[in-house]
Amino acid sequence: MPQGRRDFLEQAGRWLFLTSAAQAALEFVVAGNASAAPNYNMHTHWWAMTIDITKCIGCGNCVRACAEENGVPKGFFRTWIERYDVPGWEMDRPDVDAPNGGMDGFPDKPAKGKSFFVPKLCNHCAHSPCVQVCPVGATFETPDGLVIVDEQYCLGCRYCVQACPYGCRYINPKTNTVDKCTLCYHRISKGLTTACCEACPTGCRQLADLKNPKDPVHDFLRTNSIQVLKPQMATGSKVYYRGLDGSVR
Amino acid sequence: MQAAHGVEGFLYPNEVELQWSILIVLYPYITGLVAGAFILASLERVFKVEAVKPTYRLALLTALAFLLVAPLPLQLHLGHPERSLEMYLTPHRSSAMAMFGFVYLWYLMVVLLLEIWLDYRKDIVQLSKTTRGPVGWIYKALTLGSSNVSEGALRADDRIGYIVTVIGIPSAFLLHGYVGFIFGSIKANPWWSTPLMPIVFLFSAMVSGIAAVMILYMVSTWMRKKPLDTRCVDTIAKYLFYAFVIDFSLEMLDLIHRIYEADESFHTLDFMVQTRLYMSQVVLQIMLGTVAPLAVLAATQLWTFTEAVRQRLYFASGVLTLIGIFAMRWNVVIGGQLFSKSFLGYTSYKMEFAHREGLLAAIALMILPFLLLWGLVKLLPPWPENEAKA
Amino acid sequence: MRITFRDAAHLIRLVVVVLIAIAAFAGLRSLMVPETFGQYGHYRGAALEENRQRAVSFAGRQACAECHDAVVEAKKPGKHANVGCEACHGPQAKHAEDPSLKPVKPDSATLCARCHEKNSAKPRGFPQVAAKEHNAGMACADCHQPHQPKI
């Protein structure tokens, strides 16, 4: 990294409202030197995400950003958007579509009833059914609350794909191993936010660190009516929705 | 993501592709045959049902042949077969699949191989003395260098063999009940998730294994142009009938319970059974594969037929049973993947032909145990007349 | 009749064979299990670091602001103040690393429509237009400044 640029960065860091960890990590990020953002301590974080349904406009930015950031193969999704259309009182019969995972947005169509978008991604469950069934320890819950796949160790038995109630896992045809959202572990451990949050124009999605007492997530959870997907599955989901309709599966 | 997938309604976007193919249908089918065959063998040994003695050794060899093939469909299906040893190196204790590896190993090594070895030791020692060439070396290796077949040694074998069989019965239950647990413990999938699954699997395993050994015994006897021991097949058919009644009751209990409870998934599953699974579930599994053979077997229990007619009826009901149980495995494994976990849509399974997980591979895997059995029968003849001589 | 030691010799041999097999497995296991397995839990600890080390494609808005602080200032009073730069300009980590790599200017007609094209499922309060009626054939940027989208 050129010396002049480093000086500039140090200066810039002062007026940027960055956490100290992020400041230290920023150099490495910008330099493209991914090796070890130095100050990352797994034990001081507990990652989660909040999604405000009332803010989602179904633009598909998150889906595209995720694919670009993580090289998600075509036809598979680490995150996607569903469009719900709930006709009147028949809550158990919503009309749902997600053309190409919402990656190209949603062509308008007249709503039969209440219509809204639901962004989805891995819920990084604290009691993950997928982790429970992995026969070899190739997918696991990290000390900082993420569910990650070790692609060097995964057998490709697909048991975890069957066990996930939310359809968040797929087989990556390039590696023949299971693949899924990592909550952009390579970004959040460097003080950045996830690619989907970075690209979301309305702030509908927010990365949250539940162990950080200053994180706005605590206010968000306290002051809103919050729901997780399929609460009856008791998976300890850590993606918290505001304004989630009861018809959402 | 093409229309060719036969998608209907809404699926989560990652759900379009089916994860478990026909090979995973074979796996519970084959392990079921193993467990059932072993339980038939143990009838003679532990429960002293003398009538089925002619099938004792054949049942053990059948169990072994199928057990050796059982891991192959799994292996072929893995994305990284070269990593499969990890199941034994770093087994994850909370994973039903990982623990199954050990149940399998226990059953293969401690139960089946040991029981066969103890039962055949006298023959092995004898054959090692009379056989030359590579086959002779196999026998020599199998004697472990001890040719002691004195009365005391045989008595020791018999006593330990008995203990092994006694341990073997719960092990066989465990083996196949456990396969049921692999499916039954997936709470995300309402088609699988029921505590009845292990026990339904177990009884269907007994049914299929008993039917398979009965048919193998009949066919091998006809091929060797020997007289069929009718008392033996009568007894087997009787046990087949009993096991089938329990199996059918359990499956109907599961069905009635689902219909009556009609929980959030019911509408979706009901529609699936009446459309995409109609042929394999209602026609093949229930009508042709369960009700028909049960009716035939019930008829043989109620009325008296001539020997020749009885044999034909048994044979027919055995074949129907094997088809029905295969359909049952298909409906569990494939059926459990045809509907979306959103309960809002369906996909369909397009079986490939000449593919690693296609029909051709499945057929080859179903032929393989018979080739193995043929080899085992040559190596360790199970026929009653040889035994009598020895 | 008691079973003598002599008569159980073949069984003892079998036990020895089994013990050798178990020992071989134990040996194999110690050789083959990855070094960091079990470091934090039942998985390969090194997998965490490997995952963290991946390169990023989106530099993040802070990185953009280091050089383009004027744009950030200009955006502040407008409705797009909180829209990240890369939400419209796409992933720019390469550009942040080497500013001589110039990003392609996004095409406003398709870009604006992604968010502002009318859709019955969008929240009511969100500004949306049917582009065909609203600005047939015109570029959005002819009237609206994307960094300060008031007319």
C-alpha cells in the first residue's frame, strides 16, 4: 500500500464515525489484503439481523449484491425476496412469488389483497436444526453466533438441506458442497456491514450485534412488534422481522 | 429453474432441485431387507422355530450380501465420496446419520460376520483342508490359523453364537429403526417427522426381509431341483402375515392420525398424495403392495389349499410385498421432497437414466447384492443337505 | 462340560484380530483428523479464519467517503442521504483499492426504475411512478439529480 494513501487513511479515520475495530480493519479491507483484520475478537460479538418489512420495496439490490459479493451460482440464493399477496381473510392461502429470487425486481401486478415483500436469508439459528444433523461437523455455530459451512470438510450428503425449515441451503455445483449465507463473515469481521445491507437503499435490513450494548438493535427490538420466521420450529432464529404478517411461511 | 421441473405453486427458490434421489430410496430398502432377513434367521436360533431351519443360513448370507451393498448408494450420492471416512473420524454425536455409521459397523462386524463365522467354522475348517488354489487361501485365512473343531470348541462357538444372536435381534431392530429415525427426526419436514417413523420402518423391514428370504429360498430350491420344504414356507408365510398385519396397522394409524389432526401441513400433503403420489402411494404401496398380499396371505391362513397352490400364492404375495415396500420407501424419500416447506407448492422428481444417481445405477445396485449372494453361496454353501452331512 | 482355554483359542485369535483393527483405526484417526478440529467446537477451527479471509467486493460507504466526501456532503440534505453509494454504483472495492480503475456510470433509466417503478406490493408511502406515463422516453437525470433527487 502506498505510503501517501496510508497517511490519508489515518487522517480520514478521525472524522469517520467508525468503531475502533472498524478503523483498524479498514486499511486491510481497502488494501484488498484480506489476511486477518487484527482486532477481531469472536467472543465479543453475537451477530443477528433485523428486517423491517414496512421498508422493503422489492428492488432486488440485496439479492444482486449478495450474488456479486459471494459468487452465488445462478439459480441459487443465499438471500432472496418473496412477494406476498394475501387475499382478504384467507390467511393460509397467500399468493406468493419470487421470480429468480427477486434478483431482477418484481414486475407489477394488481394485488388481490394485502401485498408486501419479505426478504429472506439464513436465520443463523442459535439452535440450528441443520447443524444438529451434520454427520461430520462441516457446518457449525461459531462463537460469534453464525452458522457457517466448511467447504473443505463437507461431504455433500445434503442432510442439512433437508433439515433447514427455511430453504436457505443449496448444493453449490462448483464445489459439490453445501453453501449458504455466511452473514458476510468476511465483511462483518472487518468492521463492514453485509453486502445486502450495504446495497439496501431503504435500510430495511440492518446488521446487528446483540452483544454490543450500543447497537441500535436493542431499541429496535424493544420498541417494535417483532417476529421470527416459523417460530413453532423453535430454532432460535436471529433474523428479527418488524411488521411480519401472520401469513408468511 | 426451468418449467421442465414440473413446478407448481410457490417453492422457496432453493427448493426446486430435489436433494435425495432414487439411490436414497434404495438405501432404506436394502437395509430393511438386511434387518428382516436377520430377524427371520433369529427365529430359528433364539425362538427355536425349527420349521424355518432350512432358511437359517441362507437368511444370514442374504443379510450379509445386502448389508455389504447398503453403503454404496450413499457413497455414490455424496458430493465428495472421498471424504466419507470423516463420518468415522469425526462423528457428530447429535447427528442421526453419523451415529448410523457406527450402528452399521456394529451390526456388520459384531453381529453378522461373527455369527456367520461361528456358524460356518466347522465347514470352513473342513473346506480349508480340501480346497486348493486362491479359494483355499480364503478358507485358510478365515480359519485364523486354528483348525480346532473339537466338541468343546464347537460348543463354545454355539454358545457364543447364541449370545450374538440374542444381541443381534435388538441390533437388527436398532439398525432399521435407526434408518427410520434419520427421517423421523427432521422436524422441518412434516411428511417425515413422526415418532412412528422408526417403528413403521422396522416392521416394513421385517416384512420385506421375510418376503425376500422366502422368495430366495423358493427360487434357489427350484433352481437346484430339490424338493421344497412346504412346512418351512408355510411357517415363513405365517410370520410374514403377522408382521404385515402389524406393519399395515401402524401405517394406517399414521395416516388416520394425520387426517384427523389435519395440522398446517395436511392440506399440502393430502393434495400431494392425491396427485403426484397417487400412483406410487395409493395404487402401488397400499392397494397392490399391501392390501393384495395381505388378502392372499389371509386366504392361505383361512382356507386349505393344495401344496402347489399354496406355494404359488406365497410366491405371488412375496413379490407383491417387495414391490409394495419399495413403493413405501419411494413415497417416504421422494414424497418428502415433492412439496415446498412453505406448504404452498410442489416440485417433481425427474429421474435421470445413465447418471451417477440415475436409474441405471439404481438397477446395478439392486443386482449387485444378488451377485454377492451368489459368490457367498459358492463360498459358504447354505443348503440344508450339506449341513446335515457336516 | 466346561470350555477349556484350548478350545477357545480360535476365539482369542479373533479378539486379537479385532484389537489390531481397532488400533489401526485409532492410528489412522490421529493421522487424518485436521489439526484445528475441536479448537472451538466440533468443527475445523481453521475454517473460521479461512472464511474471514475472503476478499470483499463492496468497499462500504465509509471507504467511498474517504475520497468522495464532497458527494457525501451534497447528499446529506436529500432523500438519498442514507442510500449507500454502492447501492447504485455497484461493488467498488477494486476501485477503492486502485482509484485509476474508473467505475462505469450507471444508466439512470433502469437504475431509478428498480426502486421507483410503481408496484402494488411496495409500501404506500414510498415514492413510485409508472415510468411510461411519468417520463416516457426521458432520462430520469434530465429532471432529478440522483444525489439530491428533488426536482
